[in-house]
Amino acid sequence: MGVPARSSDYGLLRTLWPQKSIYEILLKTSPTIGVFRKDTEFREVSRKIGVGYSSPQGIGYSFPDAKEAKSASKSKEFAITQKSLYGAFSLEGLLMRRAESDKSIVVDPMKRESKNLLHTWMRELSRTVHGNSGGALGRISVVSTTDVTLTLYGDTRAFEPNMLVQSATTDGTSGSVNSGYVTVSSVSRDETTPKVIATGNWSTGIPAVATSDYLFRRGGFGQAITGFDAWNPSWSTSSLPGTLLGVDRNADPLRLAGIPLDARTLSPRRAALRAARLVHENGGTPDLYIISTVDYENLANELQSAGMLRYSQVPAQGIGKFNFGIKYDAIQIMGPAGPIDCLADPDAPAGIGRMLTKDTWVLGSMGELVHWMNGANPDGQGMLEDAADAVEFRCVGDFDLYCEAPGWNSRVRLS
């Protein structure tokens, strides 16, 4: 919608959702976001993160040799900037006018819509935290008239009815998005033929749509946060990781882009232990292994068959002044540097594991991770829409994910 004409005087959202209650909804939605450290004082235009890849080498078996070998540390500086993620919902004007004499009338619809919006907002963040900042939500394997078949069944979680969707030939880290968009009518979540069905023809809404295109939420091309697959991408000696946030990581890809491990020939448990060993050998302390629900099931089955299944709980980290009693169930295995909590995240892509040194990751936000936006009237957030008889409510978060030691983390290819 266009610019709001004026604000309403309803401050009910603040009463229904104090900031701690908002966070509790968010953290229950995403275990990955929950367990990471949060910094709500990320207010700089650009935060500089220095990542070292060579320590001083002034060591010798005689003092002259040590003196001659003196060298300075080497590091690269990543410049982190916030990405914004907005949310909005509306309530009809007639309902709001009725509530002028009895505010209880509006409580249930406002609570329902605001809670659902917060869930949608958090699921978007939860999905993109696993990505590469391009914002792709899935990929097309077959284009039909009103529907497209997705390459991966798990990607159906990213799509909902009424969602506006665009496509592109690239994953959002390069190139440009195709013109036009479609509106999702329904989603077929069949494991063999996962489909996204549009309200009209895909080729009418997006004339250039084609097989192998990537799909995006409208406006999301290249706008997502710097997720796991940006900090710890898939790379090899013949295909180096290249540049991230202005830093050429090819100078020392292992320490600047993390450890890639192809574990497709290993069992789930052996894959986790191999990744943990590599992280520990490179200086990290592996203590968190994030996998999809499918890969979690495979790991649990192997451990149960071997009589080694052991459960643990991982507490959610506090956010600013707020602390929570939320805990996430996990499987615990013993690694070379201590216990490792294996955490299932339904938004994690199947076939990719993340063996992490948890304390190297920070989700930095400019103020509250997400909050309701103030209207012109400080007593409320509702604003009359200028083109409809409705009152609009908005939320926003400004944040990014950064890693202080990419080399202490591993991307594990499981399938």
C-alpha cells in the first residue's frame, strides 16, 4: 500500500505482545536462531570483523633465528551491514471502529493476525540463515501451466498460499531477477512430486520462467542475510570460495571460508565425527551440529542400532536484557574436544550438516531483533491505509549474521 494517511490510537499490540513474548514466539520457531549469541547493539553503519589467518612467526631454536623470523599477524576485515526484514498485516476499518467503544472486540483478531505474522517473519529468517545471502527458496525441476515442480521436497516449507514469488536463472548472489511474479494458490507437499501452484499461468506472470530457475519471495533476490552457506560455502582446490563482503578469501580458504567435507560415503555418525575432528584440528572447539530433520532421523537410527543414543538439551541464548527458559532437544555425541549437541532444524536443507564452534557465530541487530513499528501517534502502531478502509500494523528487524572464525566451522555434505 501507499503512504498511510494518519495513525490510529490503538496501542493494543504492545499490551498483547511485550518484547519478551515476541521473542518467546520467535525462539520456539527456530532452534538455530535460538542457540546463537545475539548482540542488539549493532548500530554501526558497518561493523568491521577481523578474521586472522596467520599468527606471528617469530619462533626459533636460537634468539637470532627467532628475531630473523619475526612477522606480523595476517588478517582480513569483513564489513558487516544490517539487512532489513519487514512484516505487515491489516484489520478492516469497520472492525476497528466498532472497537472504539469496546476494545475487546478487536483482541482476538489482532492477536491471531499478529502471532501468525511473527511466525511467518521468523520462518523467513530461519530459512535464510542457512543460505548464501541470495535469498533463493527453492529450484524448479519442471515448469507446467499453473504449477512448477520443485527439485527438493523440503523446499515446499518455504512456500505458502498468497505468497508472491519471482524467479531467476541464478541463486541471487549474481545476475538479476526475471520480470514479473505469480501469486501462490496452493502447495502440493507430496514427497515425490512437490509442487507450487499459482493462481494463474506461471509463464503469464513470469514470461521468462524456465526449468532450473531459482524461486524467491518477491523482492528477496539478493537481499537475504549472510547465512551459513555464505560464510562456509562449498569449495575445493579447483573451485576456491572467492570473495565475501569485499574480502578475497582465496588467500587462505580453509581459515577464511571454513572446512568443506564430502561425507557422502560415510555413515551419519562417522560423518559428524570426521567433521568434528577436522574442526578441532583447525583450532576450533566443535560443540554444535545442525542438521535437517531427515538427517537427524538417520543419525538417531544409527546411534540407536549401536546402543549409543543419548539425548541432551540446548538452552536458548538471551537477547539483550531478556533471558528465557526455552530449551531444544538434541542428540549428544562425544567429539574430540568434548560433547557435541546434534540439533534438528526443520528449516535446514536436507543433505547438508553444519559442524560448528557455536561461540564464533553472532546474530547482530540494530536494537530489538524484531519489534512493532511505531506510528505517528506514540500511543499506538496502527495506521489508516490511504487506499483501503483498513488499519495496518508493521514490524521490522535490522540484522545480519556474522562469524568471527569461519575456519572453526565445517560444511558437511551428507547426500
